[in-house]
Amino acid sequence: MTGQQRTVRVVRPGALTTVQDRGRAGLAHLGVPRSGALDAAAHALANRLVGNSEGEPVLETTLDGVALSFGCDAVAAVTGALADVRVDQAAAGWCLPVHVRAGQVLDVGRARRGVRSYLAVSGGLAVPAVLGSASADLLSGTGPAPLRAGDLLRLGTPQAPPPPVDAAPCPVPGSRADLPIHPGPRLGWLTGAGRAALTGQAWTVSPASNRVALRLSGPPLQRRPGELPSEGLVLGAVQVPPDGQPVIFLADHPVTGGYPVVAIVDPGSLGACAQARPGTPVSFRWARPAELSTPRRG
């Protein structure tokens, strides 16, 4: 270990690779989005696999992975989107602790299922926190910039050895997303036909989706004309703009909006939203049908 630097250097940044932790919860009243890892379960699991606390900063990749050169011996783990993992071109484990030596290159390949992979390194990424989080927020520009080739990232000091695991419960992202939803404050802005269509038809993920929102395409929902004064938004809010195409807000969403929020995606299904690639079929279902016994108005 003598002379080793606890750093990793970016060899290949991929289409979009950012630093993410649990985000900046509780600051919406100041106009600060939450941000953080879109697939919270995959983020936490990657950290556990290398002996980190669950909230440590990791790298979130988008579709085509990332490659890092290690300046020290370390343990890494890749979760989330299913992808080939290689160390100096030799196959390594996905969703398992991977031992990397100083001078070796760890390469996370293109996602074969899902969209976003999570790469954790023992000790975590020693990235300065902004407003209590190291997460990159692409909407406001808060936090570290997306990775570029040649960037040098410092690592923290490992706090615990990686667990001795042969297999981890890491679900492979599905080929479709069935999303349980709860009624939103403006469900009454949908007509009767619009409410029936919300859960009665299939949607597909639009290529315009990003960390701000999962945008869906399908026959437009019928809704009341007009707009609302801006009001607060929450993670998972399903908003319906005038074109009738639902928008599911993700971690980098704005804190307010003027279109009706007709539903909220159940928090346990936000990981499926994070891993739904363009063209993925999406369906909604009411999490608790009894909630609809008294229709909300707004």
C-alpha cells in the first residue's frame, strides 16, 4: 500500500455519469430539489457490498457505463442496471464485491437491462458536500459536474471490510413497469374518461426522459382545460400537462409546478422508474382502490 493514492481516475465517463448519494431532502421550502440516486435500493446495496454505510456517495451511470483507473487497492461493486463488469478486460462479478488493485481499470459496460448502474468503492467518494449532500443536481447545477475523461476522484478511508457474500439479492430490472399509485391532490382535474384511461391503458417511456422526469407517451388523457397557480411537487408526482401525456417526477424534479398532479407513484416503485428505458411499457394501478371511494376535487 506504500505510495498508493486513494484516488480513481476517469478513463471513460460514459454518456452521463454523476456522483449521487441520498440527496438533499427537506430543502424544498428553500427552492432546492432533492436530487440523489434515482434507484435508492441499488445505491444502498452497492455501498453495503463494499463495506460502506448505505448513504455514501457512489457513481450513477446512464446506459453505457463508465471506466475508472484505480490509484490504490480497493473493493468495488456494481448494482442497478445489468451490465458486464471487467477488471483489465477480465470478467468480474455484477452485484458482488470486486477486488481491484492499484493500476487496474474497472469497466462497467453498456446496460443490458435497465438504464442506471451504481458503482460504489470502499471508503466512498470523498466529494465535498453542498447543502448537506454530494449529489449532482442536473436541474439547478448544484453539486459536482457530470464526470469527464481525466477527472480525478478522491476516496475516503474504508470503515469496514466487504461482507463475505457469494450472491446478493439484486433484482434485474424488468422489461415493463407496473406502477402502483395513490390519488393526487388534483385527481379531479381528470374527466371520468381520463381517470379510467390513466389505469386502463398502456403507456411507453419517451426518449425525452431524464433525471428530472420519466415522460410517458400514449393516447392523451382527457382533463379539465386551463392551468393552476404553481404549487409544491413531491418525488413521484404524476403531472398531466395540457397535451395529456403523463410526467412522473424523479429526483431532480422542480419544487413547484402549475399542471395538475393527479397521482403519486408509490415510493417503493420509484426504482422501476429509474430503470425504465425508452420504449418500456408502463402501466398504472391504484395501490389501494378504497382510496377512490370518495373522489378528490381540486
